[in-house]
Amino acid sequence: MPKAGYEFRNVEALPMPYKPTPKAFKALMANNRGKKQCLDLIREFKPDAVISTGGYVSAPLIMAAKKCKVPVMIHEANAFPGRANKLFAKGSALVMTGFPGQESIFSKAQRVVYTGNPVRSNMFGRTKEKSRKELGIEPDAKFVFIMGGSLGSATLTNFVFDTAKKEAFKDVHFVISVGKHNSVEIKDDVLNLPNLEIKEYIDRPDLYMSAADCSILRAGAVTCAEITATGACAIMVPYPYAAHDHQTYNAHSLADKGAGIVVSDNDVKEGKLEGVLTDLLNDPEKQEQIRKASSGLAIKDTGKRITDAIKEALGNDQ
């Protein structure tokens, strides 16, 4: 945050257990100390509003804001709202949502606005042809991109390492971002595969997602926004241990509109993704249908929607 030019303040907080345990008392004490810290920050900073994106870390600040009668505004990124956002939405001045159709969930908020999830502006306007040229990938090559998030995904990494070795995929070019904390051993037989390119981290996923015939991805809120922004043809494998399984809800929010295919983590482990990928690579028409459906869901003015909603909730045009 400091590198981006923003001041950062630490606030104490702990997650509240779902069931009564000794940890609950410890969490209450920590959050109470965090609330006192936030009361001091609010008195010092005198904000027009407090904006939260959820998680247990938001609790002390929102509680302090409500005590000081500072308007609370929430942005819920996922299709299945988190516990903190649902709890604190009651009486909030504004709830902004990353996915549509959540008005009934946040009915106790003063106002609910569908804004989408913000992504970098360079995600938009890319074409498959231009991205392939920039990456040096032949126009007619079969190309699959795999990314399991910044920490990587053992499920997706193992799948690609096994699949790239098979005769049926020898003419498919795979690029995988294994993440900075990759937990899968990369052996020599994998490193020497001519059709597999392994990267620790990719700073411009938009290039690869738009260039690929198919991208195999997790289904975090931002990843889903990037899928639509780039018009990617995606197979989404939701992370099964995400809170409330929210990635599955995110993925189906796209797939139910034809903007991708959902394969569960267990199905990947059971070998079912290979057939799905083969069918998709051999069906350019379906790839194009998914791309069109995906790009049709993109929200290009999320930043403006968010700022406009905040201004309107504050009752000014600043």
C-alpha cells in the first residue's frame, strides 16, 4: 500500500468462530481493541464515509463508524456474500455488488447498486489475434493457459503436468503460472516438455487469457471479472475451500449465462477435465460462443459506477 502512495494503518482483529469456543472470547477482546483503534482513527481523519470490502478485518472499523454515525458503505465482490458483509449491511448507506441480483440479500441496506468488480483498464479491448502476435504465438496453434491464482493451485498444476505429457496433447501449447508458493515438484521430465511453458508469476494475464483457445482458472471474484473483461473462453475450477464455497457461486454466475464451463476440483482429480478440454479445443465454434457470452457480461465502467454510487449516497456531486 505505501508503494502505491496510500497510508496504511494496522488495526487489530480476529475472526469470530462459527461455534462457541474459547477462541470466541479471544476474538471479542481483539475486535474490541481494534474498535478502539478505529475510533481514534475516525476522530483523527474525520471521514465522510467508511468503505469496507468485507472479511473479519472490517468488523472493528464498521462498528466504530456506526458508533460515530459515519456512513458505512460496503462492496461485496462475490456472488455469495460473506458473513461480515451480510451482518453489517443492515442500515448501511450503500452496498455495491460485484455480481448482479443481490438486492434481496441486502434488503436491509439503504441502497444496493450493482457495480461489478474493478479490474485494470488494460484488460479491455484485447483481441485473440493481437495478443497472440504480442506473445509470439502462431495464429493457428492450439494454446491453453492455466493460472491458479498468485499462490498457485496443486490441482491445476498436477493436471497440466500430466496432460502435457500425453500423445493426444503433443500439439497443444500450454502455459501455466504455478504461483510463487508452488507446492508441486517440478521434475526434469516436465521441465523438458517442448509444449509446456512454466512461469512463476504472470503480470499480464490479460494477454494470455485473450490469446488462449481456452483458459483454465480458479473462480475468485477478480478472476471472473478478468474473464469477462478479456472475453476469455474459460474452464473454471472453483477453489473448494473458499469461504461458503463462494467461488462455485461465482463460476456458475458466468456459466449459467454461457460465459464459461465449470468443472469441480474433485472432477479434475478424477480425470474428467481432460475430456472437457479436448472437446472444447476441437470445437472452435463453441469457443467463440463462450467468448461472446463472456465479453457480453463485462462491466467496463466499474470505477465510475462505484464513485457515482458513493457520491449519490453522500448526497453530493464532488
